[in-house]
Amino acid sequence: EARFFENQLWIVGMPHTMKFRDLAHDPRFCLHTATVDTEVRDGDAKLWGVVDDVRDKSLHQRFAKGLFEETGFDIRGQEFDHFYRAVLIGGSAVEVRDGHMDVTIWKPGEPERVVRKH
């Protein structure tokens, strides 16, 4: 799961999963919305970048406290094997309407650009 916390995007989830083994080996990631509509009427989005494993126990506990307060899911007091901050390299969003598809592409330090496909 990806979550925003303290103005950062974090890649979090169950420890010892294939996702975390993969990120420990290769820090590149791509987050993609779950598109179930083949017509993409609701749009589509992707973010990509690399992760940084942050080993800050006080940050981990602040995150756990905030998660509990927001969702009721309690991981307070647990030690985190990995805590991955997402460093974004780019993103894109797709919108389909009026017989065309617009792909908005973003990269840090560059203006957004839109590619229109008919």
C-alpha cells in the first residue's frame, strides 16, 4: 500500500513479502491505479521512482500512531524491517473522452506535457 505521511509518499505493507524482497534488491517501483474498465472512463494514473529505506524508529512510531488513529489498524510498538520512502521520478495520468485520449506526463523540474491520441 502507498500512503502519504508527513508530506512524503511511503510504500508500506506486510513485511517479508515478495514486494519488499524485490525493493531491497532493486529500489525501482511503479505504482499503478487498479483499472478495471477497459474503456478507461474513470482515468488511469501511474507514479514511478525509487525507494529509500528510512531507518528512523521515531518516524516509524509516528507513522504507526497516525495509521491507528486514521484506520484503527494497530502496528504501534512494532519494529519495522523496512520503511520505504518513495522518491518520485515521474508520473502520468490518462483521461479518455470525446473520442480521444490525453496522457499527461510529469517529471520533477519539467513542465507537465500532454500527449493527445485520437
